[in-house]
Amino acid sequence: MSYIQVPAEVDENLLKEMEEMGFPRNRAIRAIWHSKATTSVEAAVNWIVDHEADPDIDEPLMVTKVCFLCLYK
């Protein structure tokens, strides 16, 4: 099985709401992803409060996914 690193995908509505609140895009993506927020930004905002000192908080979040197409190369 092959694995690849891809940018994390999160709910666009939650991402937009967090950006409108003033959070940088990468920070908001990390917060939504790690907090598993699905219906409101509350958990994501709480995640940011708990992790604001993380050195990589504003870096793009890459996640591992199975690459099914890679299996046929």
C-alpha cells in the first residue's frame, strides 16, 4: 500500500468563520482538524487556546492518506 502527504481538508464554512474571526488560515485549519470540529468553531477556538505556543501552529497541516492510484503505477 502507498501513502502520500496531502493538505488537510476541513469544513469550508467553519474555516471561513474562523478566518472572519481573525485567525490565520493555517492555524484555523489545524484547530478544526485536531479538535474534530464539525458543527461549530467553539472546539477549534479552545484548541487554539491550548496550543497557541506550538511552534508549528501556523504551518500548513499535512496528513497521510492512502494513495490508491499509486498502487497501479
